[in-house]
Amino acid sequence: MMGKLMETVALDRFELVGPLGSGADYDVRAGLDRETGLQVVLKRPSPQVVRRQMHGPIEERTTRTLEAYEKAGQHCDVVPRVIGVTEAGIHDDYFGDDVGQPYRVRVEELAAGIPLVGDPRSRILRVPIGLGQNLFALHPLVTPGGSGSWPVQEQLLAAQEVFEAAGYALLDLGPHNIFYSPRSGRISLVDAGALVGPGVDRAQGNRGPQDVHDFYLEMLKFYLAPELPPSDAAGYYDPYNQRPVISLEQECDELSRAFAPAADNLREPATGCIERVRQRSYGTVAEFGRDLRECLAVITIRNEGMAARDAAVDAWRAALHRLTESHWTRYQFDSEAELAGLSA
């Protein structure tokens, strides 16, 4: 999947194109590899954190991520292909800022498609940032040929099984960290750096140590909905269940309440799955996958038998059309090519 673990690259090899997003840990820019012509992503520690010289843990996370990619990522085609990492240095001239402290920059091949949930700041501009999650993960009424009924869930489960075999569990795989290509039905994990495994004992705030059950919780919270598909396009615009996870116990309580009104053939398998996550009693990813697929199969039958299915598909396609707007070109997204097989 990738070459040497720490192949060193120089920044002047890459032309900056524009911002892709920023978070508490990383600032992410789009770029172009002058040697190969490939579109790339440049990830650096958040400049604000670097200025305070508090980016040591982020640099350590980068190293752990690359080690995990070397062990498992080469067998998993949804993790980003790492082109290389720069030496630690002051990169103010390149990025046009005044951070004034040394750090490394990781360069990866640009993921195809769009994020399942876009940058929250884009909401100010009335961008429907939840389109990807709702259209392609929660209510995939139309899917590319050969991708199956639930391509997002199947690929996340498959990726987790690969990392499980290498002794790791991938975490923080919410829709903000997943890109999706509507044309191919393929996902890309744009940040697979949150993990537990050899030498990593990850805890977050008051949640305590985490394991693969926290991934199962994410699958139930972000990628399984008890409701019918929206009856109008606007129902696809806002992200689903985006409140941050506070505790596994509280999230399981809320999920149980959400599925309580569902029909018995969905409520029972969903509730059973939720309770096993609450008890952290799954032995393998395959066990969880079996139970999740049972829920998804029920939803597939329900959606195919909807009395107003034609109207629901019309609403789905009307929402899909919003992906032709200029906002999505920031991801190097060719809407005409990507949506051709889904829009009619």
C-alpha cells in the first residue's frame, strides 16, 4: 500500500492548492505533486497548538499512525496512501504564516469523493453538509452497480477486521472522517490515526480506556437510523446524530430510546446489538458485523416495500442534485462524472 514507513519528502515538491479543513489536532490543505501530477493532502499539526509548543502528542500520533499503516494499512485499500513525511522544520514560508516552531507535515494521496459530513463552518453559508451521510450511509436508496446495498457499512467493517488481525482497533470513524465516491461506492478513511493497539492505551476525557466496542457504538450512532428515508430533499441536509459522544452508557441509552418506536423486526435486533455494545461483550468484529447486517437487512426490506417509495427516491435525487453546487469542488469533486449513474 505504501513504501517506506518514514519516506522523507520536501515540501517544495508540492504545490499548495487550498484549504480542506482544520480541527483541534490537524490543519489540512489540498496540494499537487509536481513529480507525479497526483492531487495530494498535506496534514500538519494545528498551527495554534504548534505556537504553544504543545504539538508533541500530535507528532507521536502521526508516528503511531504510520506504524499501524505499515502493519495493517497495506492490506486495507480504504486507508490513505502515504506519500511521505517531511523532516521537522519551520515551514512558515511555505504555508504563509508565522508559527515559528518546528513540526512535520504528512503528505497523502487525496481521497476520492466528498466527506460524509462536511466542515461545520460551511453551515454559515447554508451548505447542506449532511448530504453524504444521509444519502449514501443512512438512506442509500440508489447505489452504484456492484457496490451492494450498504457500501459504507460493509467497507468500515472490512477495514476494522483487517486492523483487528494486526492487533489494532480503529476509532473515531464518524462521518466527518470518511470520504465517499458516489461513482464507485468506495470509501476512504481520511484520518485513521485514532486507534488502540500495541503500545497504545487510548482514553478520551472522562470516558476511560476505549476498545473496539467504541467503534461499534459509532456504527450504531452514525450509520444506522430507525426512521424511514426523508420524504423531501431538505430532510437530507443536516448531519444525523452529530452530538459528541459523552459516554458509551449514555449513548446506548439514547440509541435504545431511538429504536423503541421501530417495528419489532427492527427494534429487537437493534436493541440486542445495543445491549451487547453496552456490555462490551462482542468477541470479534465478525460477531458484531453479523448483528449489524441483520438490522440492515430489515431496513432494506422495509425501504423496498415503502408505499411511497417512488416519491422517496425523487426526494433522494433532488437532494443529490445539491452536490452539483460549487462548494463541493473544493474536494476536487467532479459532480458530473461522480453522479452520472445515480441522478436518473
